[in-house]
Amino acid sequence: MEVSEQAAIALRQLRERLCSRTLAHSLLQFSSDNNFSKLKFHISSSISAACSKVLLLRGDKGSGKSAVVELVLKDLKAEHPDFFSVVTLYGLLHSDDDISALEEIARQLCVGHKFSFSKTVSLDENKEFLMDMLKEYGLARKTVVFVLDEFHLFTQGKQWLLYTLFDAMETFTSQSIIIIGLSCLEGSEQQLEKRVRSRFSSCTLLFGPPSEEDRRILLEQLLYLQKDPSLASKYVVEFNSRLDKIFSDKKFKEILSYVTCADGSTNHLLRFLFAASSYMDMESGFLSLQSFDSAYSLMKRQPKFASLHDLSVLELYILVCMHRLQCKEETSYNFNSVMKEYKAIQDAHKTSDNYSHAVCLRAFEHLLDRELISFTDTKGRNDSIKFRPVKLLVSSRELDSSLKANSSCPTILQKLIDHESYM
Amino acid sequence: MERTTPSKLSRLRSDSTLAATPPPTPGFTGPRRSSRLLTSPGPTKLDSDDAPSSLPTPIPSSTKAKRRLSLESPTTDPVTPIRSESKRPKRTTVQYKKVVLGDVEFQVGDDIYVKKQGSVESESEDPDVEECRVCFTPASKSKIMIECDDCLGGFHLQCLKPPLRKIPEGDWICSFCTDKKDGKEVVWPEPPEGKKIKRTAREKLLSGDLHAACIKSIWRETDGTYWLRCVWYRTPEETAAGRQPHNLRRELYRTNDYGDVVINSVLRHCYVMNPEEYQRASDDGDDIFYCEYEYDVNYHNFKRLPDIDDNYAENDESSDYEGDSDGDSDNDDRSLRGTSSNRSRSKVLAANSRKGRAYWLPKIAESKTQENRKRRKQSKLEKASAALSLASRPTSPPCRNKEMEEIETFVKGAIGGQECLGRCLYIHGVPGTGKTMSVRAVMRNLKSEVDSGVLRSFCFIETNGMKLSSPNNIYKNIYEQLSGHAVGWKKALHCLNEHFSNGKKLGKKDQKPIVLLIDELDMLVTRNQSVLYNILDWPTRPNSKLIVIGIANTMDLPEHLSPRISSRMGIQRLCFLPYNHEQLAQIILSRLKGIDAFEDNLIELACRKVAASSGDARRALQICQRASVLAEYRVKQIADAKAKGKSRVCLTDIEGALDEVFKSPHIQRMKMCSKFGKIVLTAMVNELHRTGGEELTFEKLSERVISLCSMHHEVFPGYDTLMRACCLLGDGGIILCEEPKKHMSQKLQLNCSSGSDDVALALKDCSETPWLSLYL
């Protein structure tokens, strides 16, 4: 078989694994004392004891909260078939009004039992339906699991949904309602209204970034090729041994630490690995250190800095002028004052870059569009651009380095900015 | 046709009440079936002076009924006879609550044996005295019988081989059953000549030769015969699922199948109990049965019977009952509901609409019953956490006697006198101080007083302001509970106004005084406060007979309202103070009675902590429950059988639970930050400390971060990565930041209560970047 064909198959295998929502988290479930086993213990114990519970899962975005919930529920579904139903609500979609949330709850319950569902029924009917369903569930010894994604959004406003659920948990004896809240925002329970808060008790599971050991497991499990009938075994062995070499490389470890320094979550790591797999050399069919390196440079892209690079000379002039005004501690300045500064520079240095007022305004508008500068206030939309106060959105350090990097930048500008900063 | 004589019946009854037949309780770990201490089954003094009030004269119609029944129920299934129109209770028929037959009284709600038609048993047979399976003589004082937990046969202790001295602990299974299990040939002792094995009513029922039923109503036909409407019970064998391994020998299922029987086919009382009663009834006779589930004859599925204390079920039943007594055709609707009328409906309504619900909801049930999980042996910790959960509420809240008395006198004062005057009571207190629970407990007490006839009957309505989608809907809610009709709120308001001011008839409960409990009263405050005005205005009208009890958290809610409302609210207020730590401990200990799951002083520790902060009973319960769950998880991890038995909640568990509730979660979260996030936090604390301000801009922060990085040979990853790190921290709620669009002038602020100290605590010993502690 051709190498490139094999490489294509291998790449597909890798990408399948990297793109799966839950695979990475399921790989970690066997390490001891993790959130998976805790969550499973909590849910299954409250199913078997028929008691209600609120579980709050907190952690940074991308730390795998919903993936773990998904895994646990799938696992339990296999253990106790038709023993519980799951209702999933998303804070962004269902927290703003009663109607959408209740309708969604009713819909999901109906779909779960293959009941017919009507969209047109009133809010009260849906509410009664929920209550009746909860009662029936209690009698049939079943459990309802409410998964509230973006839990912190449910803790705003009137919070009737949480109150209703918590109150139902107290009212219906010998019945289990499990509420799983997923939240990345800390202190969301502080926002609860006092009577809701009094009813609220949660056990909290904290999701953190994977440890050093976990990260190693992830890398190995995700990137090593599995034996596959369509892949030559020699190729697989070679592929894996090369990966081994890369993993032990010092440079690779450095890259990995850079990648994880700002955002150590599992999903971020997955994204990095996916980028690396895209840089796989299809000719040889192997992942190399080079591909990880280019993936890293892709990840660390600095859009703001990049947009400073390809500015025209006039735009650079305007930015420098604004910077000078800022350094003179003028609190508020607009296009006209910037132009005054520009003219002053032109008068003093007599450069070839003396443009007319209209051209400068165009450049100014261009800068506004690029969000390198912005208006200080949102009001006064009707005023002319010329008179509205503006401010600079780049720091002097960024400006300085961009001037240095720009080849067409006149030396006078650099002098000006150097002069300002070391004055 | 058997016509039981009074003397015989009295014996039967004495037997069933005094004879001590232990029920089999195979799975129960609780009370152990006791000895079959049979006292002499002779006739005892009964309340024979209780003269039969209405002796039915059964001769003509009973035969008719018998024929009818025998035609329609030849199988083992107690099929409800198809009721012909002529047999339907007409308005002319008289409904009774109890009937005395012989001197046995049958009441609505009693459980009875019903004879099956065409049974071959001779009538003369006395089915009530159980005999020893070996020597075929009944038990007596000297000869104690015990019951096999498998075959339910009775044995004299002396007749066993080897004989037993006393009742053994735990389950006991006779030698015949063990032999049978081992696959050996079993020869049961033959009865002596001329004596045949007699079967008790219980045996007949379990083998399907008798039926059991629960009386729902009693009436007299125009021809003078007495009829009963009953709900049938079924044995596990008669269900679609058949007998399942976890079924108890004495287990029955209640069905939703109704049937009419003539009173003469009633044999006598039996006692069908729910699990709790059954567990308590260790030696209450042979005629007790266990019933935990309702069996739906149409869908062939099972549903647990609601607990008695369930408020909802109570309401349902009472309203149903009233419908019955008024001669409504409610009964027919209900029995029809079970039949195919719904299924054949051509247009199927949606499940979430009001009308479609009755059709769809019965489908949610188990196809097979599960083994009762409560029957399983629970560990101490599991028991504790179940007892401490908020859902398991005690019948009366401890430590609230004074307040309850006050509520009771208030309600009694309002409805007790001849003239029922409208009144208002405002109850306030912080959440979790037992306000609603106390009111409910008082209402329960009063209800039992009504039942015993001490008090005039009244109607209790409960609403909750938080559960209404808009304040106006409260009219709808109240009207629906009063009349049973759902209408729009404007119509409901109109009707209620009519009712309270003019005394216009409204549903069936109109003559009674109405006690209206409004929970979370402050949610009803609207801009022009019209809802509260209306509700509080009703009691002031003459003839309204309305008593309003409002509950809210704020002490001065009436003062916030407009004067015309606060004047109507009256001056009667009741304050629920937060619990102090002794009361909290008492509440928890009262729930943990008999469960030794906590080490000493731990409860007090938790209670003191809670009392110091809020005095919220819910919080205290939650902490203790959480601690017991933590302990359970800890024990499970140990996996050492020896340690499992004697494990109790220890200090680490309760500290963990307290930390979860009281400790700021930020610190843990900060420890989990990425490396760069930690540097950002350090730079922020450092910069804030330098400037002494509350907030700083992104520009200042970035300067600081760059200088820190260059000093400690860290690579500065660039402004955009820095911005990203800030946004992540902001998403996590550790810092507050403005939207990133503002870039350089974006304002940042720490979001912890104690500011920089928290950060210092969290990042002090960070292994990754130890130099951070220099700046904290």
C-alpha cells in the first residue's frame, strides 16, 4: 500500500479520536478519585436510595463538565435501563422566561416517553404537566435528572424554575429528582435569592485541568495508532516509536508547556493536537516535531499585533500622534486635535508624508474600523466623527515594536516615539 | 349462601384481632415476626351491645347477584362485572358510610374477603383456625406455633424435628421447604382419618379461591339490598408479570378495577397494609396482607401507592369522595377511565395539555415491580442521610410549639365560633425557620379534630406566590381549588368576588369557612398592589368566611404596602425567630433518633456554625446530610468489610461539609488556574497594593506582567494571550472585567470577599512558579 494512503487512514483515525466530545474524558475516568467516579457514585446512590440531590459541577470552560455528565448518564442508562429520564436545559436558551423552559421540559419528557406533545398549550398547563409527571415518577419509582447547563444564568431574575424544582424536591417524598448544574462562573450560588438559597444544597465537584500524569496518558492514548487491518503493522510500529521519540524530546515539552500556560484545559489540548495532526507530513506519513511546532505557532497567533503590522505610513503617523497626545496627558482628544498634532509634526520635520485633511480622515476611519482606536463614549452617534473624543487601544510597547517591525516606517516616527518614551 | 351468624362472626373477629399469627417478613430486618402466641380463640366479649343498625335482608337480590357474578367471573381474575344501567346507583339510592352485618361493621375504606361464586368449598367449613401442618390440631396457649416464611404453614414448636424451644431469630423456613429446595422428595404428613386439611381464608385467597377488595362506597338499592362498590386486590399470580422473586408471600396488588358486590358475598374483614404498617404489625393475625403497588389492569404496569402523608393524594381523595356523596356520576367516569373508552378516542390529545394528561400519564409506570429498596439492609450512614434529607419531614416540627399554638388559637378563634369572621394573620421570618411546616402541621391537627367532631369542618387552600407565573394567576389558582374548574383569571376574580361579597354558591365547599394559606406573599406585590388588596379585602366583607394566612420573609412587608392594604392586613403578626444552636441540635437529633451515625459533639459543631450565620434549619440539615454522604463515600473507598460496619461520621467529614457551605470556593479555583493565570493574579494583587485602588486597567496590568515575566525569565506570550487569560479568569468569576473590546482601558477588579488575602492564600505554595510568593 502507498504511504500516503496509509497516512490518510491514520489521519482519519487520529481525527476521529480528537474530535470526539467524550473520548478524551472517558480515557481519564479510570484514574483514581476523579470526578467521573464521584459523580457516578452520587447519582447512582440517590437513584437507589430514592432521595433528591443537587450536584453542582464547577470548572473552567472546556474542562469537560458536560462530557463527564454525558458519560456518567450513558453508563447509568446501560446499568438501569428505563429507570430515569434526563431533561437538559441550557441557560442561554431557557433561562430568560418561564415559557420556553417549561415547554422544553414538557417536550423532552414527552419525547422520552413517546407521548404526543403540543406546542400550543398554555404555560399553566405545562406547569401542571411537570408537577403531574413528577408525581407519577415518584409513584413509578423513577428518577428525573435535570441537567442545567450554564447554571449561573438560571440564578438570575426571578429564579422561579429553581424554586419550583427545589420545592418539588422537598414536597414529593420518596422520590428522586437530581439536578446537575454546570457552571463555569464562581459564586453563582451567591446570586440565588434568599428563599431559593435556603432550599439549595449542593455537593460540589470541581473540575480542574488535567495533571501532568493525566496529560501524558491523554497524549499517548490519543495519538498512538491502534492496530487496524487496513494499516500495515510495520507502519503502526514506526509511527508510534517516532511519537515516543517526540514525547521525550525537550523541545516538545517546552512547546507543550507554552500551550498549556495560559489555558490548561483538556479541550485546549485537544485543539492543539488537532492542529498538529493537520500539519502531519503526508509524504512520509508521520507526525514530526515540526508539525507540533507549527501548530503552536498557529495557536499563539496575535491578531492585534498582526493588524498593526500592515498599516500604512499615514495610519502610523496618526497612531503616533495620538500616543504623543496621550503622553502629554491630554485627557480627551478628537480627530481635530490629532490633526493639529500631525500638522505640527509636519511643520517641524517637513516630511514627504504631508497629506490633505480628507485623506487623513479616511485613514482615521480605517483605524476606527480596525478597532485600533475607538470612541471613548457610546453616546453622541449623530455628531461628526471629527469631533467625537477618541482613545488609543494599543499600548506604547506594542506600537513601538510594530514600528520597528514595519519596513516602510519612516525613521522620524521611531525617533518621535523613542523621544516620547524616554523623556 | 352462607349467612354468618352473629356468634360465629364474633368469633371470627376475635380470632382475627387476637390471634397472633406472625406475618412472613423475609426481607425485613426490622421487627422480627414474633411467636404465634395463640390465645384461646373462643368467643370474647365484643361490643355486642352495639346494636345492628341496619340488617340487610339479602335473600332475593343476592341470588341474582350471585348468578350474575358467577356468569361474569368464572376465571381467577376478579373481573368487574359489566354494570348494567339498571344496577347503577341512582340518585334515589341511599349512600352509607358503614353497614353492620351480624355484629361486624363494614365501613368505607375497609378491606374485605369476597367470596368467589361457584367455589366448591363446603360452607360449613370453618376457615379461621389454622392448624399445625404436622399434628393437625390448632394452636393453644401451651402449644405455640410458628410460621414458615416460605410456605406460610404453621407448625407447633413441639411437632418440629428437632423440636424448637423458642422462636428463632431471623427468618425461619420449615424443614419441608428446605428439603424441597434441595431437590429432595417431600412427603407432607397425612391428616388423620376423617379429617381433611382445612384451608384458611388467607390460603384460599392466595390460591385464588377468594377475592380481596377494598370498600369504596356502600348503598342500598330500592329493593332493600345492600351493595358495595369495591376496588379489587390481585395476587401476584393474577398479574401479567406473574409472581416475581422479590414478591412477598402475603403481597397483594391493588388494582384500578372497580366492581359492585352484594353484601352477602362478603366473608369478613382482612387487613391490607402499606409497607410501614405491615412492618409494625408483627402478630396481628392471619388476615393481614402487604400492598405496596397499584396494578393497572389496562396497561399491565405497576405504580407505587402514594404515602399516606402525601398532601396531594389526600386532596384528591377528599374531592373524589365529595363527588361520590353528592351522587355525581364521578364513579362512572373513574371506572370508565380504566376501560377502553380513552384508548378508542379517535383524536389523541397531547400529553401536556390538560385533557390529554389522563390518557398519557398512566403509561409511566414500571412493567415489573422493583424490589423495595428500603427493604434492603441499609447502613447506618445511609439511614442517617435519608433521615436528614429535606424531603423526609417529621409530622410535627420540634421547637415550634409556641408558634403553633398561636396559629391554632388564631384559626380556632376564627372558625370556632358561631359566626365565622374573616381574619388575617401575617407570619414572617427568615427562610428555613419552619413557617410553612408549622402551618401545615397545625392544619393537620385541626383536620383530625374536625374528623373527631370537635371542630366545625373547614376547607384549607394553599398557594405559593413563587409558583405562580404572574400574581394575577392566584385568583385562578384559588378558584380552581375551590370549585374544581379552570377558568381565566379575570373570570375567576369575578366569581371569587361574587362569592365572598354576596355569598354566591361556588362549587361544593361553599358553606365551610375557608382557610387560605399564601406562601411567599411578597411575590404578589404588583405595581398598583391590586392583587393583595383584593385578597385582603375579602375577609373584611361580611359572610366571607375567609381566613388568610400570609407568609413572607420580610418583617415590615405591611409597612411597605399602601396604607389601605396594611390596614386590612390587621395587626396580627407572628414572628418566627431563627433557631439557636440548641434548637437546631434538637431538630437534627429528633430525626436521628435510633441512628448512631455521628461521633460526639459533631452535630453541635455544625449547629453552632449555622446558628451563628443564619439559623436556617435547612442549612443545618443539609450540612449534616452532606457530612454523612461524604462519610459514606469515604467508607466505600476503604472497601474493608471490617471497617464498614462501625464507621461513623467523623470530624473530617463534617469539616468538609462545612467548608463546602461556608468557605469561599474561589481559593480552590485559583489553585487550579493555569500558570499564566496565576501570574496575572499576582501582578494584579501587586499593582493594586501599590496603587491602593480597587481596580486597574488592562494597560497597567500588562506592564506589570511584562516586568514580572522579564524578572523571572518567563516568556511573555503576548498581549492577546494575556487578554485571553484575563477573560478566562473573568469567566470563572475570579476577577471582574469589562468586555474585552475596550482593550487597553478595560477595567479589572478582584472578585473575592477578602481581596488580595485570598490570592495570597491560594498561590503561596505553588510548585510551578515558586517566585510568586515574593509578591504576595
